[in-house]
Amino acid sequence: MTTVIEAPPHLARQGSDFARLAQRVSEAGLLRRRPGYYALRLTLVGLALVAGWTAFLTVGDSWWQLAVAVAMGLVFGQVALVAHDLAHRQVFRKRRASQLSGLIAGNLGIGMSYGWWMNKHTRHHANPNHEELDPDVAPDILIWSTRQARAARGLPRFIGRRQAGLFFPLLTLEGFNLHVSSVRALRAPHMKQRWLEGTLLAAHLVGYTVLLFTVLSPGLALAFLFLHQAVFGVYLGSIFAPNHKGMPTLTGEDRPDFLRRQVLTSRNVRGGWFTDLALGGLNYQIEHHLFPSMPSPHLRQARPIVRRYCAELGIPYHETGLVRSWSEALGHLREVGAPIREAERARA
């Protein structure tokens, strides 16, 4: 479903509404750096990665490695979340430090191109849920609006009929998709450090493959590979899908001011400390989109300020539980696939 969002004329003062919110957030001290927090977080995630590979070497050629594969899928997800924060310059003030750390975490750590992801994610943040401008709602395999459904051909049309039921099974391939997309992106014009990125990606992929097939028998190595990447993909998809899927989409010249563009297309997920840990703070998606460089531990504190301000301006602020967020996203996928199903019934 495509929803055109238009701000009321008396509220459409470009930038002014957001500027007042930014002032409140700044006065609360929520834009300041948190070096101690990130020093601890990066250390713990790094230790978890080392511990995972140590466990892998210790267990050896045993089917208990499947438990290690599941754990490592979750650890890879946490490394990806760290790379995300680095890309948004939440950790370091300097661009070079952020980039170097992101390359180590992304390319070398988990085999995901930092430059490719930065380009894609920056475009998403600028125009969330805009069908022509946000790469995250491009009709690649899944379709995200009834307009896309009517125009769909080939694989998107085939999958679109039952995409709600296929969504989580397809996420098991997302880990592999990240690796393939990262390698393919090395030829893209926007890749400024393609040789460094390519070298680090190759080091990860070759080292990962050699390690698996040296320590494990071929069958077990393949089982570890597929389970590890499947858990990684499902974990990442479960983090990112609730953020915008099922929220209003924009097309053409539908471009509300910055504040409304970010709030109206984003969904927050309620929860306690465990939700914050598991989702890396991205459960406060509204606050993150408004203030991308805000350290993730401050997002929870910014929430009541943003929510109160949205209430003052009459801007809908959508928040739900985790399971409900998945349900809304799957319901949206089912709804937008309806034109394909109706067309097939008409031909039958």
C-alpha cells in the first residue's frame, strides 16, 4: 500500500520543527560522545568473536559444532551492529578512525563490505521507504507496495504471491547475499578503496573457508557453513525488518520535511535491556533516524523527548512490541502481494 504523506501547511516549515527538537535533545546532553560505553562494547563483542573461534578450534570435528555455528551467527550479528554504529560516527568523531574500524569489523570480521553498506545505508537514511530513492524498498526479490506488485515480473512476481510466508525462510539466505553483494560492489564507481576492501574481504572469505574445511570433515564443514550463515541472516533480518516494513511508503515528489519523513516511515519496538542489547539500539528507530550519530545508549533517553514533541505537533509516533512489529511487517507483505494473487485468480 502506497501512502502519500503531506504535512499540514502550518506545520510544513522546512527544518524549523526539527531544529526545535534538536535543541531540546542537545540541551539534554544526548548528542555527547560515550567513549567509555563503546570501549566496553567493542571489547566485549571482539572477545565474543575470539571466544567463538576458540570454541570452534577446541570442539574440533564434532557435530557439537552446530551449536557453535548458531552462537557464531549471533556474534556475527553483533559485529554487524558495531559496524553500523561505526558507520554513523557514533563511536569516533574522526572519519578516518570510523572508516578504518568499520573496515576491520565489516570486511575482515564478517565479510561484509563497509563501503558498499555505507553507500546503501546512507541512501536509505536520506529517503526512508521512498520507492524510487530507498534501496531497501527496491523490488529486488520482494515487493513492498501494490504499485510494485502490479509492475512485478519474473522472480519478484513469482515470490510476491506468497512472500509473507516465505519471508523468514528467505532470510536464511541473507548472510550469503551480503557476501555476494559485497564482492560484486568492488566494481562499483562509488567504491573509493576497492583494493583495500577487496583484500580484507578476500582475507575473511579465504580464511573462513580454509578454517572450516581444515578443521571439519567436508559434510560437517558444509553444515556449519549453511547453519552459521542462516542464523546470521535471520538475526540481521529480524533486527532490520521491523524498523520500516509495513510503515507508509513514498513515491515521486512525496517528500515531507525531514522530521516527518523520518518519524512517519519508522517504527519503534518496545522492550527492556535485553531488547536493546539484541537489537543494538535500533529498536529506537525513530530516534536513530532523526539523530543518526547519537550514541545508541542515548536513544532510550531521547525517546520520551521525541515522543512528547511529536504529540505537540500532532505527528503520529508508532511503537509496538517485537512480535507485533514482525506481524505488522508480514501483514504488509501479504497485503501488497494481493494484486498478483487477484490477477492469477482472474486468469484461472
